[in-house]
Amino acid sequence: MAKAPSALESRMGSHETLGQRIRALRQYEGMTQAELAQAVGLSRSAIAHWETDRDGRVREYLPRLSELFNVPVEVFLNGMASQDTAVELTIDEIDLLKLYRSLDVGERLSVQRSIVRLQARRKKG
């Protein structure tokens, strides 16, 4: 029996930097740097510094970012959220999971959007 990843674990890999995780979540939510800056009360350039890992003060804003993006703080720190779920996976599901985990965060988000579009088409059809 294989352990299934949580939705957040699938969204964010552990190999990305803190700045890359912030950028990925911001983009996933469809926000601009300016919109995120306004939401946390900072300048757009401050967000740009976060996303390029040039600002050490970002950690003091993690609780606010966690609330804003509706993800646990640990997602920012290590790229994953813990959620133990035991399910049985088929061979093809395991293969897909391995392929998915090899993608970078942008590619993962693209795959997720494609799946959402396929689900929407399926519901209509």
C-alpha cells in the first residue's frame, strides 16, 4: 500500500526555495506582485525581493501569507504539508505520481489546471 500525497504536497515540491514557493502560490491564486503587496501592506518591490530570495524578513510575514493563501506555514518552510492518508494505488497511478513529482512547481500547476479543465468538460458533457 502506497502513501498518497496530500493536495498541498502535490502542489509544492520540497526542492523549491521559499521565494519560489511564494511566487507559485501567488500565481496559482492569480495574483500579481502588486496585489500581494497590497494584501500584506508592503511594496511590490518587497514581494519581488521575497520571490528572488533576497529578503530575510519574509519569515515574519509567513503567518499572514499562510492565512492569505489558506495553506499551513510548513508549506512555505519545506514545501509540503503533512497529512497521513493510506490508500492503495494502481501501477499506473504510481507511475503518474512519479512523473508528477519530477516536475517543477510551474509544470505541476499547469498539470493541475489541465485536470480542472478536463473535469469541467466532463461535467458539461
